[in-house]
Amino acid sequence: DAKTTQPTSMDCAEGRAANLPCNHSTISGNEYVYWYRQIHSQGPQYIIHGLKNNETNEMASLIITEDRKSSTLILPHATLRDTAVYYCIVRSGGSNYKLTFGKGTLLTVNP
Amino acid sequence: NAGVTQTPKFRILKIGQSMTLQCTQDMNHNYMYWYRQDPGMGLKLIYYSVGAGITDKGEVPNGYNVSRSTTEDFPLRLELAAPSQTSVYFCASSYSKAGGFGYNEQFFGPGTRLTVL
């Protein structure tokens, strides 16, 4: 599975959009981009995933560049409860069992 | 549905003691996983199971054992606890079609915080 690079930390004002970048320059054609988050002391929570196209669900939007070498997770209206560590994970569609978690980005939403 | 439940929430062990961390899911998922998370780090896969009776090693299996006799339960056994096993342990489950291809969302339990002194 491809390696990912994320900033260590980011800040965002409450009510504003939070844009979390992820670099995955070695991604291959059959690898998906997943985003999970972990609120302090809790188990990780799935947010969204994508392969080529941009995706949106009730939690967030995922923008994947045309060359697929990077992506951005967008929380459109961040709240204090969105303060968490966000993990960008690249995984092959064929290796079902394996999610490799790096250190992620600590997003702090400020009032 | 309760989702993925783990017991106990907290435990302190002495070096050399043994214990079993319990994990149960009520979503009829075929895949189950055990991860550990050390302070300030990401999660590391210990063991996983693709169905009852089938288990396999993950990234950091040494010092642990697992079994999967039912779809619902996936206990993790620590033999001869060591301080290096001080960590937070997360169990997770997911559903996957035969062959394990394609997308799957992993559902995580609340974790067990283990300290070995």
C-alpha cells in the first residue's frame, strides 16, 4: 500500500471549513483513499473513501486530484466536536484486511 | 445494535501475568481485527480473522494469541505480560464479500487501556 504524508497539526475556527491535505504520490491505480478520524480516547471512526472521483457524504467531502497523487478532506462547517486526529490511508482494493494508520493530522477546532 | 463491544475498559497487570481481552460484535461481520495504539502513535495491526476458525498475523503479533470460534467473538490473549505491551487495544470488525475485494468500512470498539507494571 502507498505511503501517505499529512501535516502533524492544523487549526480551524468553529463554523469555518476545515481542509485537511494528504499526499500519496506513489498511489497505484487500484488503491483507494480512506479517511478515518479518532476523537480523543475513542476508537477510530470511518469518514469517507474514494478511488478517482470526488465524493461527498453527510460528514465530509473528499477531493482527489486528477493525477491521484494527493487529496483533501473537507469538513464544510467545523464544530468543536470535530477536534480529532484525522488519518489518511491508502489501501489496495484487494487487501481487505489491512488499514495502515500513520500518525495523522491533529485538527483543533477553536471557538 | 451495540456494534463492537470490548471488555474490560481498563486493566493493570503485573509482569508475567496473563489475561484475555474480550471483543464481541453484533453486526454479523465476517472480518475482525485487533490493533494496538501506543501513546502519540497510529494503530498497528496485531491479528485479524476473515471468518470463524480462520486467523492470521498482522504487523505486531509477538506476545499475543487469538481464536475465532464464532462469528461474534474474537478474544485476544496476552501470555506473560511485559511492560512493552502497555498500550490501548482496539478491536474492529467489517463485512467483506468473498475474496476480500473492494471497499470495506471498519467499525471500532471503544478500546481497552492496559498497563503492565
